[in-house]
Amino acid sequence: MDDRVPRVPEQKRPGSLREPVTLRFDVLGPVRARRGEQPLATGSPQQRALLAALLLREGRTATAAELIDALWGEEPPSQALAAVRTYASRLRKVLDPGVLVSESGGYAVRGLGEGSLDLAVAQEWAAEAEKAKGTGALGRARELLNRALGLWDGEALAGVPGPYAEAQRVRLEEWRLGLLESRLDMDLEQGCHAEAVSELTALTAAYPLRERLRELLMLALYRSGRQAEALAVYADTRRLLAEELGVDPRPGLRELQRRILQADPDLAEPSAPQTEPSAAAVRPAQLPATVPDFTGRSSFVTELSEVLAGASGDGGDGGRVMAVSALAGIGGVGKTTLAVHVAHRARPAFPDGQLYVDLQGAGSRSAEPETVLGAFLRALGTADAAIPDTLAERAALYRSMLDGRRVLVLLDNAKDAAQVRPLLPGTEGCAALVTSRVRMVDLAGAHLVDLDVMSPEEALALFTKIVGEERVASERKAALDVVAACGFLPLAIRIAASRLAARRTWTVSVLAAKLADERRRLDELQAGDLAVKATFELGYGQLEPAQARAFRLLGLADGPDMSLAAAAAVLDLPPEETEDLLESLVDTSLLESAAPGRYRFHDLVRLYARACAERDESSPGERGAAMSRLLDFYLATAAGVYAIERPGDRLVDDLEETRYPGLRFTEGAAALDWLYSEAAPMLACVQQAAGTDRLRRAVDLLWAAKDLTESGANSRQYEATARAMCEATRTAEDTRAEGRARTVLTDVLLVSGRIQQAEGEARLAMDLAESVADATAVSWVANNRGLICLHQRRHPEGKFLFEQAIDGFRAVGNKPGEASALSNLSRAQLGSGNTVAAVEIAQRGLALYAEMGRTMRLANGHFAVGVALTGAGRHGDALNQFTQALEIFGDHRQRLWQGATNFRIAEVHMAADRPARAAQHAEQALALGCIGGDRMRGNVLTLLGRALFTLGQADRAKACWNEALSLFDQNGAAEVDEVRALLTSASP
């Protein structure tokens, strides 16, 4: 028997079961038996001990003496043998016939079906996980280990007496911890270090002497940017080992400390082995010369090489297929360059020759298939007199001449599948590579490849090869700006690099500055007979009028992509007709399908589309009308989402009117899906309204989409947009719009914890809103100013402002606003020491939220009540409120509020003298982030330090407090004195 992992009776692998399982047994927890889902009576503890001993014997017979020793050890009762026989007899009556058998004076468990014993299933999953890990499939391995670990239901063999059970418990627990360490190790290899810190913190508190857990925690902290804490873990470990065991940390732990101290760059990233792309196994002949500076595209080279290998016989099938690969992509993406490069590598595999033709499919006059076949037949040795006249006869002769040969055909720049079909070889062992701007979904049997732009690394490598390492190395940032301005499009990069290489007096920065101007960028990207604009012009010139209009108008909108519904608004067409147009543009590679129902332009194609709109759009007002419809669509839809999340909130009645309708949702999940998926293009649409007559609608859209900043998902773009709107409204001298824009900016600053900046914006917002009698803005600004007072511990002033906000909300019947102000007023009362009033007011706010249903705001109500109950010392009730809040915040994807709730739960556990639980929730708060930004992070670190100090991890606690002190110093927070006192008291 293995000394580390107990073996079990022979089991079949999970998933291979042919007969239904009747009996099931559990040992990874209380010892239990079931018939199907029906529990079976396993008797007294000693009887369960006998069953467990037999289940863990690998189906082998256990003698009576061995069983007596297992149950009672060196001091068995006088009637031990009789007792064993009684237990076995009772178990036999409960179990299926033939399961518990008597043999040679002993007993055995036989004939268990697959999946009958939880330990056997865990072993199978652990073994499969090890195999998956060996092949580099870490995601699969982690999933299998999580399944195995999920089979534990508390302590293994719980409540089972006897020395054998005790020994097995120790062994199973050691195995469980080993599996857990292996899974956590793979978590770190997959980059999940921030998430792992919380779990590892709790585990090291539970198993303080387990060095492997400490090592994983150090690595997770270091990769999370928390170097000081990682080193503090080592210091705590070294001290603990010396005090408890009188030993030093093992060499692996010491080596990790050394590497952290030296900031070893290899530690910063996961070290999971990356599968190396297999070398291209094929090379064609008689092709255009390959470019000497071919760069990157390794995955595509590998993919195409594997397809060609199937025709050449190198794929293991003896060359019994005719392989066809069709590469599609935007003009300038490098289709021909890639195809020629792959084909050149295939020369040894296709010794009977190569054929190449430019089918000129992007031009106005594409090559005729019969003309191409005539040229191919001549290249294959056919006399002119023997070449037939018709297309069908030429194609038949062409296929006949290729019979038995190994030839690779490169059909470059094809127009469509109809042009390509007659030119394909029809014999085994031949292959064809096709390049086209059109995705040839109707080319039967073709392996389709969509070629995208280069990665930033590949783009920089290509630029460097052309320009030279010396010039690029000294201006790497400028070089990155150049390739980014080129949209990582190979043709654009080659043109830009060639211009720079030909001008020795230019620096990379000079070129970057020229390309920074979007209005001139396409004009700058031309050199000799190469021009990006000319490449796009070929595709645009082939569009039908409706396609061309869609191309022009869709290019007007900023943002990374656009949904089908938004595109329908821009074009003022039904969704079905819009989808047909967009999909046709995708087929021409002028538009990309980012995901089902979403579309995007390459950056340079967008610039070209806008140039076409300015040049070709017949009505000058159509461009503005298209953008107005898009803004209306976003505002109407966002207002509907806001109303679902805040039923009864009067803000939606006070927004600018829209003429174009938005989407309607019947439930919150779909509404939130839309809000978060549309965040980036929607905020881009807001910014584009600066300096137009759409300004007020843009500001109102920003306000209606305020949940974006609270979620933490789009905080930076939301803040940049809010600041842009403040400046645009100030320039336009629109007092009402500016007041609202600054109200929104105040929200952003409060969420990020920048209290002093928030105070300045809130005062200005109040002055502006009051000057135009914007009652909606006045009430919300009063609420925000009250929150600022809470942070600054000016509780009496905060109470006054919250009461002002409550009066304003009540005047217009805005119950969600009233509930928010009541929840905040509760905190002001708590800060003033009025705990009874704080609880009562918070409960009033919760009652108002409850009237609206289970919206995200109901979580705010539970959160506020939990805070008040914590202050009142009612820890159990507070945990119940926070637990409800956490669930709702999670359902509504409010990550920052989830973090804040975990912090409050940690506070309750700390107050209830549960430091390990407090540390775990504090770590979760750090991983998620919190409403309040760095200021709140400082509070979380302070609490985590308290918990760790109580757990005996003094050095790590001080590391947390030092980081908190730095954050508080930067923000001018009042908590700085508290943290200094903690550090002073912790010093020897």
C-alpha cells in the first residue's frame, strides 16, 4: 500500500460505467453508505470503523486479527472477535448480497461499481489532473483537482474510532493538503495570484508550520505587487519555525526570499510551459520571393503547415487528401506575405513544382479562370496547340496533368469562390493556398483562416527589422507609438518603417509625431507605389451603394466596437436589414465581426471610412443625424436600465428627450448585460458630443450610466469622459449641463476615495445647480456632500446635508433617492454616537429599498443596516445583513461593493475575536477592490494587519500597516495617526 495515499478496492474509471450503481460509500467525511440516494444504517461507531477498514483494503481480505487491531489497537475487549463477527453480520444484512464476503477467517468488500467510493473517484480525478498538468492543460488540471477536493465533507472518517482510522485520517488529510497545494500552484501558474492570496492567508493561519503554503503565499503576494508583505511572511515563518521546532526554513523558501529581494523578473510572471509552434514542414517552389524580414505569425504558419502536411503525407495519412486553405483578411494585413512564406517552406514536400497567380480580385477587372488555366497548362509543359478552348475542358486537362504529382498551387488575391473552383487541383497529394479579402465560406472543403493584424510584439519586431535595432532601441516608446498608430497592420508598418529607413535625419519620434495626427495619418502612410489608402480604396470601390453608405456612416462612431442595435440606429434601418449589410461588409474584410452581434473597424479603416463620409456623403447633415440617432439610442436604453435598477427614481423623468427609441428590458440581468457590454462605445459616443448640439443629452447619458463607475469595470474611461464633459459644458457656457457633469464627476471621485477633490467639485456643482433651479441635481449633490462630511468626520454638517437631500427627494417623490440619503444619514448618526437612531434610520432606508424589489440598491440598504448593527455590537445580525448584501452585489456585478462588503464582514469577525476569518475576508476585499479607492484600501490593510498581528504574523502585519500609512499620507486621511500608533505599539 502507498505510504502517502490510501488505495481502495479496484474501481473503474469515472465515465466508463455500463451498469447502474447501486451502493455508494463515503469516507472523505463521515462514513456513510447509500443505495442510490437512500441512506443506509451503518450502525455504531465501531461498526462504521469496521466498514471503513474494509473499504480501504483495496478489495483484499482483512483477517480478524487485523480488524481487531484496527478497531481497538493493543487493548481489545475480551469479546473482540465476537464483536467483529456481529458487526460484519449486521453490515452484510444492510449491504447488497456478495459485497461483504467472508474468506479465510476474515472479511473483504468486493464487486464495487465505478463511482461507488468517494475516495476512489477523488484518486481518479487526481490522476487525470496529473496527466493534464503534464500536457500543459492547466485549466483542465485545476478543474479536476477542484472536483476531487470538493468530495471532502469535513474531516475524513469523522467520528470513526480506532488507531487504524486515526492513521488514515492523518494520511488522507496530508493527501488533501497536497492536492490543495498542487491546485494553488496551478492557480499561480495561470495568473490567479490575487485571488489565491485570500485562500492562502486562511490556510497559513490554519496550518502555520506548513512551509509549502507559506511559499505559495509569498509568491502570490509578490505577484500581486505586495513585495513587503511577501518578505514579511518569510520573516514570520522563520521566527515561528525557530520558536516551535528550532529549525530554519527549508532551502526552497530561503531561495524564494532571495529572489524576491533581488526582484527576479522570472518570478513576476507564471512559468507555465508554453507550447512551441511546430516548424513549418513544407515549402513550395516557383513562387514570388519571400520577404527577408518576415516576422511573427507563428501560430498561422503552424496551422497552415499542418493542413499542407495532410496533402504531402507528412501528416501521417500518406498524402491521401487534396488540401485547400483559404486566407481572408483586410487589405494590407499580410495575406500574400504569409502564404508565400509558408509555401516556400514546402519545397521539399512538393517536389513536382508550384503554380502561382495573382487573380486581381480586389481590382475592377479580376483574372478570368480560363486565362489562368491556360497559363498553368503551359507551365506544366502543355503545348499551345494542345490547350483546349473552353473553361471546362481546360480544367479537366489541368486536373489530369496533376494526377500523380505533388504540386502546391498559390491562388493570390481571389475575388470569390466561383473564380477559385476551376483552379483547384483534384488529385490526392496536391494542395492549394488561396488568399482573398472575402471569407470563402462557400468553398467546399476549404480550411478557412481569418488573418488579423499583428500583435504589438510582432509589429515592433517587424518595424525593428526594417529600421534597424540601434535606432529603435534608443526610442522604444516612440516606436511603440508608431506601430500603434499603424493599427498593427503589416502594410502600414512596412510603409512607415521604409519611410524612416530612407530618411537618416529623422528620428523615430519625428515619425511618431507625424502619425499622431489622425487627419493626416492615411496621407503619411504611403511610400513609392505602396499606400494604405489605395489598398482600402480597392475594396470600397467594389461596394454596392447601400454597403458603401453603411461603411461611411458606421465609421463615424468612436469606440472599440458597435452592437447590431446601435448600428441600426446609426443607419436608421431595421435590425434585419442592418445585419445583412454588416455581414456583407464582414465578408469583404472592411468590417470585422468582434463577437456575435458586435462589429468593429480596424483603426485605419475607420479613418478611411470617415474620409469617405466627408467626401461622398451627399447630405452634409446626414453625418450629424446619424450620430444624433446613436446618442438617442444609448440615452433611451440607459435610462431604461437605470429605471429597472431604481424603480421610482425621478431622474429618468428629468433627462433630455430623445427622438430615436432604445431597447427595452424586462429583467435586470439582461439590462446589466447591455450596460456593461456597451460601456466603451457608449462613453466614446458621449465624448464625441463635445462641441455639438448634443451636449446636454450626452451629459444626461453619462449620469444615467453611473452604475459603470460603481462597478469598477470602466472607472478610468468613465472618469475621463466626465472630465471631458465638465470642460465641454464650461466652454459652451451651459450652466445646467455643467452642474450635472460636475455632479457625475463628484460621484467618480467619491468612489475612488479622492475626498478633497470631490469636495471642490461638489461645491461647484451645488452652486451651478442652484443657480438654474435644477432640483434633481441639488438633491443628489447634497447627498454627495454629506458623504464627503462622513469621510472628514464632520458628522453634524453631514446630518444637515442628508436631511436637506431627504427633503428634496421627498418633494418630488423620489423614493430611491430618499432611501440612499436615509442610509447615509444612519452613518452620520453612528459617527455621532447615536447607535439606536442609526439602526432605526438605516432600517427605514432598507424598507424603502425593499419596496422596489430585489434591485442592486436593496444591497445598499442591507449594507447600511449591517454597518449600523456593527456599531451597535450586534455582530450576528450584522453578518446576516452583509451576507444578503454580498449576494445581491454579486448578482449585479458590483465588484467594488463586493469588496467593501467583505471589508465590513472582516470588521465584524475581528470584533467577534475571529482573526483568521477576518484576515480571509480582508484579503478578498483587497483582491476585489473597494468603493473608496486607495483610502479604503488603507482601511482594509489596517484591519488585515490587526488580524495578522493577532495570529502571530507580526512582520506581515507591520508590512500591511506601512503600506496603509503610505496610502493615508498620500490622501491626507485622518486615519494616519491610528496606523502610526499601531506600528509604534508593535515595535519591540
